[in-house]
Amino acid sequence: MILMPQKEFEVNRGIVEISGKIKKLEAGQGVKSSESQALVAEPEKCSPAGSFDVNSSTADEQVAESFIRQAMEIIVDEAVKKATNVQEKVCEWHSPEQLKKLLDLELRDGGEAESEILQRCRDAIRYSVKTSHPRFFNQLYAGMEPYSMVASFIAEAVKTNLYTYEVAPVFTLMEDAVLRKMIKVIGWEEGGDGIFNPGGSLSNMYAVNLARYRYCPDFKEVGMFSAPRLVILTSQECHYSISKGAALMGIGTKNVYTVPTDERGRMIPSALEEKIMLAKSEGAVPFMVNATAGTTVLGAFDPIDEIADICEKHNLWLHVDACWGGAAIMSKKHKHLLKGIHRVDSVAWNPHKMLMASLQCSAFLVRDKTSLLQHCHSARASYLFQQDKFYDVSYDTGDKSVQCSRKPDAFKFWLMWKALGSRELEQRVDRALAMARYLAEEIKKREGFRLVLEPEYANVCFWYLPPSMRNLPESPELWKKLHTVAPVVKQRMMKKGSMMVGYQPLGEKANFFRMVVISPQVSRQDLDFVLNEIHNLGKDL
Amino acid sequence: MILMPQKEFEVNRGIVEISGKIKKLEAGQGVKSSESQALVAEPEKCSPAGSFDVNSSTADEQVAESFIRQAMEIIVDEAVKKATNVQEKVCEWHSPEQLKKLLDLELRDGGEAESEILQRCRDAIRYSVKTSHPRFFNQLYAGMEPYSMVASFIAEAVKTNLYTYEVAPVFTLMEDAVLRKMIKVIGWEEGGDGIFNPGGSLSNMYAVNLARYRYCPDFKEVGMFSAPRLVILTSQECHYSISKGAALMGIGTKNVYTVPTDERGRMIPSALEEKIMLAKSEGAVPFMVNATAGTTVLGAFDPIDEIADICEKHNLWLHVDACWGGAAIMSKKHKHLLKGIHRVDSVAWNPHKMLMASLQCSAFLVRDKTSLLQHCHSARASYLFQQDKFYDVSYDTGDKSVQCSRKPDAFKFWLMWKALGSRELEQRVDRALAMARYLAEEIKKREGFRLVLEPEYANVCFWYLPPSMRNLPESPELWKKLHTVAPVVKQRMMKKGSMMVGYQPLGEKANFFRMVVISPQVSRQDLDFVLNEIHNLGKDL
């Protein structure tokens, strides 16, 4: 127990009357340390005349400060230094049952001593996967970004919500500054609007909701019950949040029409137009197209310009899910991947992916200047958005959101952008894509490795064929065998803790690895290591 | 610029070939310090044979670590010690236009020096509202919780997502442990399921979606287009997220039927039944009732037991929005407020409110054992939820969510619960409510103060009448005058920085103050100060 003994709380302010007696309590069951004996007051009934029933465990700021300092040391040592050290393991694998025992998860009546809690902090880090490690390639985030990490600590310590300027003046303005800058980078010369959300999935759902609202604002009030059947169009490789959003929003997953992709995973514009015509012929109402800039698995970019032509022709809202691929726009060399993005209606872009902002940092941007976000989502809660405030209440942005509490995620991007500048962000993107290029070339050189396709972004997808399969003829049987390789290699790398690389099937394609390079800490040596290690782990299969 | 010069990166791993030349670059426009000159490589075209075009600003871990340590010092000094010191201001008010100038928000091509970024960290804290300050009473969160704060730092540093056990083994198990414990505390003897969400609004929307799915699972696929008109019932004092959810989910705000409340702000059960019958008589389909346990403004608790009877009779899903009031269940003395909660279908409960977990920490709990959460929300993304993994994939809980990225918020509650034990959590609730009781009694004693109603929870709502209004007869004119008092007092307290207390109108009631005591750091002296200060700031009105 840290929150401590009964006492006159801060004598200079100390008029909380403590009426309880002090006694020693036994520590909670299962608490091991003898330090964990707590001093707790026995409550007494008090007169209404000023004194009251108070189990007054008032905060001891010095103890709290000392605890925070010790914990911060642990965080730097274990979650920063050790977690990014290539000599250390990426993960210390334990099955759920084993880990439950190691962590002693049960929550009890009694509290634990400071030393025990500090050990729990160490353990939480120890048994967590080291996503900052230079050999963590399992997701679309990786690496350690010190500025963004510090910003996230500050956001946690300052502990506020973005609904009103009143309680979040700094973060409100920073979000506005970041959104404006992102809108400028996208090339919306007339400006626009936006909001940071807890994840790209919600950003994509915002797009669906705005598109629906623009099509018919009445749906907000009356729902979809007597509406014509609405249809969303998206590629078959799009993120699953489009489907989740359709389910949540009363549109239905069957009304998400998937458009075929070409051999590189890009939406085929002529096929999009066919699907639009199909929906119309069924009496349904296509109202939006979701184009993906950087698909999750292949890293494919739908041809935005051509899709925009079709959307203009049919008067459809065009949203671009650029959660993963949006970073390319920071690079003069690679921004061509997003050609046409200045023409679209909305964009989801997650700086927490390629640009390495702390999780989560997800922007939804809309090329609208008529307060569509506000109109579509507002509920005008009078306890929060009072209109008789003494400042310009247009700075109270909370009613643009479907959330009430909302984190100041933009700050994490703002501080790192200030520290690095656009140029360094550009270099990170260029370097990551150069690394991917290197890896692809290396794969082509090595026996037993086969690219799924030439990468155009940071995703490098490939199969590993163990020697026993290398001379088999191309056949369904070979692919069936190959399908089992990646899961076993994955299991072995996890148990060894040497690296983490993702795998998945895709359509008819057997399980393949997806490597994604993001962090500037990753060296070519790490990429060579990945290929060598996959071979070492899988050569007996 | 911290990310530093071109060099052979970590010589023992150093096979990244650096082909650029080193040159000094001018610092970005507007960057003031001479430190901000960056060393950046000039890119060169490289051969495909292993070397490549690399603007290789590889990370310098020592510089990063030093930066993080310095920033942590700032956080402890400014956001912990100073922010909780009652001698300091709660806020340093600046208008948006003034603050924009102070913060220099623009994002530029060039980065800034470490010293500048550290100053930006100081400024971000300085100009933020000190929600941990003992005189911050503006929202339903307040105070500094050291364990939860540390847990949030760890979560940020470890940087992972809760979708799979593979990348979040520790946090997955901790979320499970916390959810189980909360379910036990609620009293669902058969168990249940749950998920932590970014805010109570989303938790309430989960309830709507589950209730709808239980009513008709087909809606997930086909949407609401040919569905009967669905109706949600909730009290007129409910949180605005019910309405936002109805809009987002294709149900429509007009299909949220508001049930009248009694003089204390509690839903009137007979009125609920009347509204149900009304909806049915219109040919609509009532499918869920939202009861509120702890309304936002008055802190009213709808009578759950009586509402549960009605829901059973009409076969309606009963959700309880206990985001604010859920904490009462930790207290033997106050849990009666939630009588009947063991009978309901789902509960939203935010430990980040009364229990002081770091923002955000919001649980959605459901008394279902048939994997309704999973069935309702799943999209089975094959790149994430591979079924051929080597561990029990029921631990991959991400597909229960409408998000993809999801923060390990449960950890913030788990660590503080471990440190404090249930007993200390109980004492905090009891103490907060005793403080509210004290404040209410004090208000009744003081001239010029008038309670809106006797508090039954931590919300103390009152009017302040300046001397000039005290002898006026009760009349619409008096109330019209009184309506203007709170905004002016609020403006003055903000500009002075002495405290922050919220105000709002409610229905026909003129603007009144809402005080909420949460933090154990708050003393009776702070409450006396609030009343004195309101008088000082408003006596001339």
C-alpha cells in the first residue's frame, strides 16, 4: 500500500477531520510481502455538523512522486533500452496458461506493497512483445519514436479530453494545426476539416457516415428503415473495417460490394463501374466508394485518379483508406502512389503506422467546408457545449465526434513533426521503401524464397520453400504443403524469440510471409537475418 | 535535430552502406535556435547489388534515451508535482488566438533542437488545464492516480494493440482478469463477457448493437432497410451518446424515445411502460431500454430493479449506462443505488471516472455466455486472426471489437487495483460521497446558495444568487437573471485560474453549478474554498 496512513492531511490545509482510529490490517490474501500491511482507519459515524464519516486515505504526494520516478527508471531500462536492443529477444513466449501463473492476475481486497507493484511493472514489460525491437515486423507499426513516446507520456500525465477548449486548450489547437498541415500535404487547396480517432477503423466509419449524411441528412433522425438499399463499393483487398462499419451502421455487410482487383491487388476501375451499374440495376443506391491506398497485406494502391473520374460521373462520395499508405505522400519520390488524392472527399491516415507516431494516432480528414462533421455527428449536449461560454465555442470540437471522451492523439504527431521536420519524415519513408526494395532483391537471389509480387510499397510478401519442396512440380499438392510451412516457422520464431514476422493466406494463395520495414533502427543486417532465420527454422520441413 | 549524423550505424551490425555525403543544412524556417542545424545526407543513386539509395538517419538510441529521461523529469516536475499543488493555478487562461501565438504551432520542413522540444514539452503542460489539481471539479474525472498513470506510461512505451495474444499476451490476460472481476462485482453469477473501449459512448453503442443483433442477427448482413422501425427507450436525462449511437447505427435519433423522469432525475417506470406501449401501438419494435446509473448532471440512478421487471415482461434488452455511477458498486454503503444490476443484459462502466483510472478506461460488460460480442462484431480478417496458429486462438479477442487497433486500457485499472485492493477503492468512493454530503450541507447553511436537489451520489448541483438577487420574488425574471450568473462566475474563475467548476442548464432549470468530488487529494478546505470563491467572483452581479 502506498496511499498511506491516517493523518491530518497537509496541516496547512488540514481541516479534514479524521475521526477514525488507526489499526493494522492484515495484507490481502496472496500478498507475499510483509510490506503490504496497510494502515486503514476504522470508520465512525460522525455528526452532520462538519465532521463526517471519512476513511480518509488522502494522497501522499511524496510517496506517489517517488513511485512514479522509480517506475520511470524501469520504463527507460526495460521498455526503451532493453526493448530496442537487438541482442535481446523480441518476445519471451509463454502460453496463456503459463503466463497466467507468472503474472498472478487476480485482483484482491488488499493492496500490495510498492516493491511488488514495481516488480509487476517490470513483469508487464518483460512478458510483453517488444514491438520497438529492430526485429519486430509483425504489424504495420514498429520501432521506437522518442518524441512521440514522450508526447504520449505527457498526454497521459496531463489527463484530459478533447471535447472542449476549456479543458484541453493546448491539445485542441495542436490537433487543429496537425489537421491543417495534413490537409495541406494532401493538396486540398480550399482546406477541409478533420478529427483524430481511436484507430483507422473508426476513421473509415466516419467516412461512411458522412457519405450517407451527404446523400440524405434525414437518415440521422429517421434511420434507414424506409431508405432505399444503400451500397458501398470497395476492393476485395480492402481493410475489414469497411465491412465492420457497414454492419455497425445498419447498412449490412452484404451491401458492401467488393470490386475485383488486378494481379497486384489494385481495384480495377472498369470492374468498379460494372459493380455500380449492377447495384443500380438492382434498384439499390450506391453512395460511396472506398479506395485503399496501401492494402494491409500486399501494400497495393488503388488507382485514385481513375476511381475519382468514376465517382464524379456517378456522384459518389470517394473515401481513401490511406491508413497505411498515407505516409507516401510525405515523399516526393513516392507520392505518385496517391495520385489523385487531392480530388477525393475524405481520407483516413494513421501516422502511427509508417510514420511511427505512438499508438494510437489516426486522422480522419474531409474535404468539406460546410461543417459536415459537426452536422452529421452533433448532439449539442448542453452540459458540455454551452453556447453562453465566454470564448469562441467553435473551438469546442467534441461534437464533431461520435465519442465523448477523446484522447489528444494529435499531440503525439505534432511533437515528433516539430522535432523531425517534414524532411526527416520524408527520409524515413524513403529509407523504409529502400529497405523493402533491398529485401525483395535479396529474396529473388536466394534459393527457396519466392516473391508473391514485386513490392510497390513497404510490404514484401514471399513464400519460403524448404529444400524438400523445392523440386516438387507446381501443383495443388505443393501449395497445400507450402500452406503449412509459415505457421510452423512462425511458431518456432516465437518460441525462440528471435524475430516476429507475420504470415497469412490471401484469396487462393497459400500462407505467405509479409515483411514490413518501418523503423529507422532496422539495418540491412536485420533483413538478412530474417531470411537466414526463416531458412534455419524451416529447412527441415 | 536529434536523429543524427550519417555514420556507419552500430559498427557491429553496421552493414547498411551509407552512400550519401554529409553536408550542413540550414535549419527550417522559423526555427530559432542555432542548435537546430541538421546533418543530412545527400542521396545518391545506388546500384541494385546490395547498396541502395538511403537517407539513412538511423536512430541514435543514446540520444533518444537522454531525451526521454529529461522529458520524464519535466513530466514529474510540471505535470505531477506542480499540477497537483494547491498553491498553483488550475489553469493559465489564454484565448485561442493568444495561445496560438504562445505555442508556435506551425509544422515545418526542418526539425528543432532537443532543447527547443523540451521547452515545448514544458509549454504543453504549462498551458494545459491541471485536471489533477485539487480544485479541478469541471468534469467527471479529476485527480492524480499514480499507479494508473504509471500503467499508462508502460502501455505507451510497450506500444502494442490488443487484437491478438501474439502481440499483446500480457495485456490480453489482464483485460480478461479485470473484466472477470468487474463481472463478479456486478453479481453475474453465471459469468459474462466484455471489452474495453475508447470511452463510454462506444460502450453504449456496443449495447445497442448487441441488443439489435439479439433481436435479429440478420441485420448484420442485410442492414435495416426492410426492418421494422426499431425503438430504443431511455430517460430524458440519459447521456447524449445514446442519441449519437442511434444516428450512427442507422436507427435514427427520432427512434430514441425519451422517458420522463421524476423530480430527482430518475426514469419513471410507469412512464417507461407507457412509451413501450406507444411504440408498439405505432407498429414500431422496441428492442432495448437504456437505464442510467449516475446521470451526467444530477447523478441520478434509474430504478434498475423496476425497469428490469418491465424489460422481462416485454422481452427487451436492458442496458445500464453506469459509466459514472458504476463505482458505487465497490461500496457496501452505496451499492444499493445499483440494486438490480445483476439482472441486466449489459453494463457500461468507466473506471476512469470516480475510480480515477487514467483516461481512457471504459469497460463494456455483457451477461451473455454465447459469444454474442464475437458473433455480432466479427469479420474474421485472415491476416490477423489466422486459425492455424499454434496457440488457443480464443485468446485473440480483437474480433469482438469494432476497432482494429485497440489500446490496453484495462492494464491501467489492473495495476491500480493490485496496488490499492478493493478495500481502498471502496474507501475512495465512500470518501467522495461523504465529501459531496458535506458540500451539500454547507450549501444549505450559506446565504445565497441553493441546492437544485439533495445529492444521492457525488454530484452536487446548486445555484449561487448574488446579493442583488436574493430579495427578488420568485419569478421568470429572477430565473432569467440567475441564468446569466454562472457563465460570468465561470469566466472569472478561469481567468483567475483559482478553480474549475462546471455549469449547465437542465430542462427548464436556469444555469446552475455542478460540483463533483472524486480525488482523495481534495480536502474539506477545497470545498469551502469553492463556495467562498463563487461568492467572491459573483457578489457584484
